[in-house]
Amino acid sequence: MSELPRYEYVKLADAIAADISAGKLPQGAALPGERAMTDLYGVSIGTVRRAVVELRKRGLVATLPAKGTYVIGMPDPSSDAPEKGEPND
């Protein structure tokens, strides 16, 4: 069976998670603003917003209203694939 295509926001969240894991975005670092990320990654603002929500779900970032989004954790290598029965969107 072939692998299902991944949504763009998941791809973006994975790319940012990889940057966090590689130390390019250390704990406490601020993510670029939404508009800057649209230019940086070549995606829509909706994709950026959904990716940030995904990163929050993963426990990697926290968003402070009117302050920005900051790295708060490192990716768990054992959580790369969704659990059985768990939606991956």
C-alpha cells in the first residue's frame, strides 16, 4: 500500500521541528512572524497558522499573544509516526 500524501502544514511543521531538533532553533528562540514565514517557506498564511498549531500540539512551541511564538521543547524521536487509530491531520 502506498503512503498517503501529507498536508502542506504537516510538512512545514516537520521542517520546523527538524530545525528545532538540529539546534537551528534552540529552546527560547522566537519563530519568525507569520508573514515572514510565508515568504521564507513559500506557503500561505493559513498553512503557517496550521503548522504552528501542529507544533503546539507536539509540545514544541508556545504562542504568547502579541509577543510571538517561542520554542519550548525538543521533538520526541519516538513520536514521528502517529499511533494506530490516531488521526494524522
